[in-house]
Amino acid sequence: MNQAHTSDRPAAAQVSPVAGAMSADSPRAEADSLHALILHQLDEDQAQEVVSIPLEGKSSIADFMVIASGRSTRQVASMAQKIGERVKREFKINPRIEGLPAADWVLIDAGDVVIHLFRPEVRTFYNLERMWGFGDTPVAAGSA
């Protein structure tokens, strides 16, 4: 994936998750499989405005950043828990989850993929897509 994928729901129909990716031929294949699994799970959970940003060559923190919204704190918390459980079960990775008690903004660090789940109002306020060069047009320097 060379460009950011943006939609109301992820293109899970185009991407099928691969269980047991530990047998993948390369770290890149494992990252791609993990990424596909996360997009698929978000689609199943009816996440809104899913954006996937490839970070390879831009940052060493992960290969992908996925940003999505839930309609309520309850949905955000549920999506985070399901992603955490599925990643642990299928990839034998214990993802770190931050922000679950309030569930306004939940960060899931699954190694090669970092996931940000927001309530819509909180997502608009922080606007991570703009920070990474996807989304709204950046404000000109000195005018903010």
C-alpha cells in the first residue's frame, strides 16, 4: 500500500486477514498481514472514517498508522478490546492499549501497526491526519 486509504469504512473486501502470520516469509509480510487483520476487524466493528497511513520511510515507530472513529465511548472501547484480543490470539503479540477507561482516544500499539481510535469530536480536535500530511490542507507557517 503506497498511499493512504480513506473511506467511511475500510476496504476489507479487498484485504483478507491472514491468521497465524508468524509463519510469514518476511517482517514486511507479517506487518502487511497484521495491517489487513486490523482493517478487517474495524470493518466488522463498523468503525467510521478509517484512514490508513503508511509510515515506512517516514517514521521508525511502525509500518502503518490506522485512525478510526467510533460513534460512542462504548463503541471505541469495544473496538479496542476486540482488536487487542484478536492480535494477541492470531499473532501472539500482546498489544499495549492506552486510554481505555475514558475511551475518548484509545491508542493501541501492536508493533508494526499503531491504531488510534477516537470519538468523532476528539478526532476533529487532534486532527492526526493533518499532522501526517493526510486530510485537511495544512495551515501556512506563521498564520496559526
